[in-house]
Amino acid sequence: MSDQLPSDSPSLTESPSYPAEWSTWTKRVAAVLLLIAGVYSLTFLGPVLQVLIIALLLVLFFFIPIQFMMRWLRFPYWLAVISVFALYLGSITFAILRIGPAVADTISSWQPAIENVVNTGITFFRQYTPERDRYLYLLRDEANPENDLRIDLNFLLEPISQLVKGEASNINVASILGNVAGNVANVAGGVFGTLGNLILGHLLAFFILLEMPRAYRAFLRMDDVYEREYAILLRGVLRVWLYFFRGQVIIALIIGVATWLQFQVMGVPGAIFVGVTCGLLALIPTVGNLLSIIPVTVAPLIGGSTVFTELDRGTLVLLVALINILVTQTFTLNVLAPKITGDAVSLPLPVVIIGLFIGTAFGGILGALLIAPILGTLRLLVDYTLRKIRGGDPFPNEPRPELILDAMFSPRRRSRKPASALGSK
């Protein structure tokens, strides 16, 4: 039997020549121009970039519960999407109704302490004398005062003292009030803008999820060889983002609950408020855990403790902060976090820290939150591109993986050739 294919085989049939066919050089120039235009068009995404980022984050957040409903409850995809959104909105409403009064009670419980701090400050500035109160002593030597390590704060304290006493001062009160009013207006505008972006982000995420099956079926219609490579690459990208956010959410929950439990045991008011704040800050890699020290120290400084009543505020703050840092955060980040996140991002710590500064500079809090998985994704894409440039199979002897999306969107996906067949001629 001859090994040659019939002459009418589609794989050997030559397409008829087209007189208006572009030359290879023209096609390459057109491809470069399209690439430049595509990159330039990204600059127009600036006004909606925050909305787009929120929508993509929500898509990742809803992905696992949607998959759960489809696998265990046998929901069709569209019903799973609607059900997850309904449960999510209901949970948000319940949390606001449940946590809101607790936060209000916490702020109310702090009111006497805040008034005491304000009254103490006013008394200090009314009785302020530069000869006695101007220095902040970092190290004091009673025997040899000339060896004291101190900072002169009179440049700041004296104008405030004059303002409190009603004396003539070089401080422009109208300018200060104007700046405060401007800052309050900016904050209010930012809050309303963020709320608007959140609403639009939720709507966009809902429509993206509904369109995902159609987009994935278009991906499956690609040529088998390219589809295998892109499926392997897609698996790596999904692993980076899903593992990263799963790990960050679990770590944030652990830190939030542990902080709440610590404050409850130590009798520090505002346990729920501080626990929620520390949990939300823990979502920001590395820097968030440093920022969480602020609420951990401010709460005992203002509210004191109902258990350690004999301790002064400074000692109480030091004790609470040390327990939170050494027990809660150190144990969670050094023992639990590596087991939870694994090698989801696979980036050296200095690269992550530098990336956090860059992400914060360009994207604020969202940039700081997303820079680690973005860098992990870029690492995968650059590695794939370098392998393609070197030539040959970028993933030798690696079969086409079965993705989660296959079972969700195409349970009857057509069978694929084995990896050896894809590489053979």
C-alpha cells in the first residue's frame, strides 16, 4: 500500500495564486503597524483601567464558587453565575448590616479616650514653655546632660501653642481651614468615584463571565499545535493568579481572625474593627503586614485594656504589638504562608519588593495588590517568548493539559493528538 496521500488531500492542495496578494515585506510592515497601534490604543484605557481591574479581580474571585456549583450542584453555567452573584450581593448586604453597628459601637467606645487625648493635648499646648517642653529625648543621661540625644521640636510646638492660646502667630488659620476643606472634598470625591467604579466593575464582571464560554469555544477552534502551547501557557497563568489570590485570601482571614482573637483575650476595645482592618491590609503583599501595625498600636493606645488595667498605655501598646508581630504575623507569614501559596508566583523577594514600589507608584493600592501576580505572568510570557525565539517545541514532551475551563465550557471537547504525534512529521 502506498504511503502517499491522495492528490486531492486538503493538506496538499495548493491555494490558487491571488494577483493582489501582499508581499512578505508588506505583511510584516502591516503586522508591526498593527502591533504599534494596539499598544498605543492601550493608553486610551486609562480612564477605565480601574474599572477593568476590578472586573477581572471579581471574575477570578467568582470563578471557584461557579465551578463548585457546576460540579457538585449540577447547575448550568449561566445559572451558576447568577446564583453566585446573588449570594455575593446578599452576603455583602448581611455583612454591612451585621458589622456596621459593631464598628459604630467601637467608635463610640473610643470617644471618651479620644476626648481625653484632645483635652490632654490642649492642656499641654496651653502650658507649653519652650525652655521646658521643646525637646523630645531619645536618650537621656541624668548625670551628664550634655550627652543627651534629643530633637528640638520648638519649630512645630510653639506655633501650635500660640494658636491654642489665641496669641499672635505666623500660622494662617484660614489657609489651614481651606486646605482641610479641600482635602475633605478630595476624599469625598475619591470615595464616590470608587463606589461608582465598584458598581461598574461588578456589572462588567457579570457580562464577562456570561461571555466566557463563547470566547473559550473560539480558543478551542485553533489549530491543535498552537492550541496545545497556548493551553499549557494558559494553565501557568491561571495557576499564578488563582493560587496567589487563594493564598492571599486565606492568609488575610487567618491574620484577621487571629488579631480579633488576640484583642478579645487582651480586653482591647475595637477587636472586630482592628481584625477586619488587619485582614484587609494583609491582602497587600509584604507592605500590608507592615501597615497593619498602625491599627494594632493605635487601638490600645486610645482604648486601653479591660484586662491589663495596671499597665500604662506605652507598655500595653508594646505588649500588644509584640504579640501580634511575633505570634500572629511571623507564624502566619513564615510557617503557614509558604504551605498555602507554594510557588504560585516564583519570584525572588527583592523583585517583589521593588515591584511593590512600582505598582504603588502607577496603580496605588490596586497596583500594590496586583504587582506580584502581574510579575509572575510576565515571567511566564517572557520565558515562553524566549523559547519560541530559540526555536523548536517550547514545551517538549508535555501533553496538552486538561484545563478547568474544558470541563466547565466544553465537556465534549474534541479529542487531541498525543504530544508525540504533535511533534512528529
